[in-house]
Amino acid sequence: MTKMVHVAVVGTGRVGQGVAYTLIFERYVEKLTLVDIKPKVAEMVKEELYHGLSAHGYDIEIEAFEHSKYIENADLIVISAGFPRKPGMTRRDLADENAKIIKDIVTSTLDNNPKAWYFVITNPVDAMATLAYKLAERKRTVIGTGTNLETARFRTILSRALKVPMRMVEGFVGGEHGLAAVPLWSTVKIDGTPLEEYLKENKKEINKEEVVNYVKGI
């Protein structure tokens, strides 16, 4: 039998809303808690999610609060709260301000959620996930999105450049989320064939500089 879980999403902006909407249609989620410090924002998102559920005939419990201290007995706490980047800013420029947010969320949820894992999306995500792990005294599982977005971009641009279906493309990006991301060309396979071998066999070429810039969001 599938274990039913309670997931909390802290920060219901553009990213948090997308996460929440995806979660309500996962059949293992029996309860969803939404948190946003902006007055009534989490409550409005809750109502919109209920509207979506009604259209599909699904029914789960959804709560909405304006502070993470009200989350109780969650199995997973997703942290997407934070200051967004402004023009000219890098993800690292957000570190000082977003570190304060991470500290507030983690310290306010540890006692009321003794079994919770933390999933960090807030930028700069690698640093924020590390901070969350330290704040949890290294006793909790903390996962960061890392270079998952860059990996998705990598596969997308390779699919387009080589004119092959996305399902045929395999490849990963390492390093740090953002400009320090590193496409791992040796991991790329097209329908199971290593990239260089595939290019030679099919007489195709690829502009690696353009791929790297796309992956890094340049």
C-alpha cells in the first residue's frame, strides 16, 4: 500500500504555486499545507487549488497560513520562499537576504515536524540547502534542486539541435546552479549511443558554445 504523505509548500509565488498544483494530483499526497507571508496569498492559492481538484473529482485536505510555524507533522517541507532576482543580479547576490528566510523557516518548523524532510528551491539553492542542513543540526534529510533545471535545459536544447525526440536524449549537468553549472558531455547519449559516436554516424554537428549558454540561461 502506498504511504500517504503530508507536504508543506512555503512560498506560494510562481514557483511555489506550480509545485503545489503538481502535488495535488499526486495520489500519495493526502494533505497539503501552503504558507506565504503576504496576507491572504496562501489562502487564495488554496481556493484555486480546490477549484482544480473539483474539476477532476479529487479531494485532499489543504491548509493555508502566513507563517511556517503553524506547519505540523509534515513529511516533506518544500521551501520556495525568497527574494527574486532583479535585472543584473546573480543568484549568489540573493544569499544574504534569502539566508535569513531559510533560517526562519527551518528553525520554526523543526520541533513541530519531527520526521520532515526539507526540499530547497530558494536561490542560491546549493548554499541555501547547505544552510538548511546545518540549521537542522545535520539530523534531517535536506535535498536541493541543484542543477536539475540545467539538466532539463541541456536535454531540451540537445533535442532541438539534433532534431530528435526528447525521450531519446540522456545527459546531465554538474557544478552549481547558475553560471557555475557544467554540462557533462561525457554523459550524453542519443538513443543509447554516446554523443560523439552519434554525431559521426549521422553526419551531424552541434555548437557546444550555444548549448552551454542556453544551459546557463545566458
